[in-house]
Amino acid sequence: MVVWGYNKMVVNYKQKPTHMYNLGQGPFEKENGALYPKNASQRDELMALLNRWRFRTGDRVPYPVAKTDVEDQ
């Protein structure tokens, strides 16, 4: 998950964005904009931010996950 300003994006264990919200416009996270084409540049920017953080911190992904622990999205 990454939060930058009013924007929040959640990724699954495969590092695919599954949820994306503008918390300034919808603080209750009711409208998931992760798959809307109009949000592609914002989604790319948040993924780049998350990847830079992973590089700086040495975060290794994907983590080994048991198939029964997650839903395949």
C-alpha cells in the first residue's frame, strides 16, 4: 500500500494494483478507481513511488505466499 497526498493505492501479492482511492474526494473509499483508464498515469506514478521505496529499503517482493492465504486477483 502507498499513500501520497490524498491518493491511496493497494497492491496484491503479485504487485498488481487492486484498489485506488482519492481520499480527498471520497474519504470512505467507496469508489475503487484502480482499473479506470483515466487513472493510468496516477497509478503509474504511485507504483513508481512504491518501487523506489522498495529499492531504498531493500524490500523483496513478491513474498512467498501460500495459495490458501490469498485470493488470486
